[in-house]
Amino acid sequence: MCARKAIIPPGMESVYEKIGYAPALKVGNTVYVSGQIGRDLSMQLVEGREAQMVQAFDNLRLVLEAAGASLADVVDLTSFHTDMRDLPLFMQVRNRYFRSHPLPAWTAVGAHMLGGAPGYIVEIKAIAELQTSDE
């Protein structure tokens, strides 16, 4: 069995300590990133639909970097939306972060509420595969 390591980037320690939420788990060469939402490191919801999407992707990037990965390593992306009409805007924002092709596999899911609180409009989770030295 591969070793499992919780990934907790600087600034996200309080979430792990308060509710036992690991932003990611690294198992072997795979990084499983928990859902990232549109709140900043001070735990405040950012205002605006596009701003929340940008913040969620910034949080995703922060967690990946703490695991020694990057957005280029993402092979599977899942996004949850309280309003599926946001998908065109979400794809525009996503394409700012994922510039290389092929893009990761992607699933979009409609949800009633995200992040355990009202006001959040998007949540993003991902799986990244780290390159090994012999590839």
C-alpha cells in the first residue's frame, strides 16, 4: 500500500484543524484535491460569480503546488455549480488556467448548495498525476 500524506498549504491550516478537512491527499504519484471554493485564505467568500471561480482555481493551484504538482498535472476535473447557466463563464475562466492540451477530463454537476454555506456558486475538485523520474 502506498503511503498517504495530507497536503495542507500554508494559510489552509485552520480548516484542517477546525473541521478535519485536508485540502488534498497524496497517494503515491497521485494527488486527490478536495473541493475548492471561492473563499480566500482568510475564509471570506469573495464577491461576484467570476471572482469566485477565479478564487476556486487559485485555491486549486495553491493546493497542487503544495503537493509538488501543477495544473498541467491534472487529469480529472470535477466542478459543482449552483447554477448550470454559469458553465460558459466557467469554461472561459477554466481556459485561463488550463492552457495546454489535451485538457483534463471534466465533469460538471449541478448542486443545490456548496461549501456548507449559502452564497458559494462553484466548487472544484481534481485528480493530478505526478510525473515520475523515469517517464
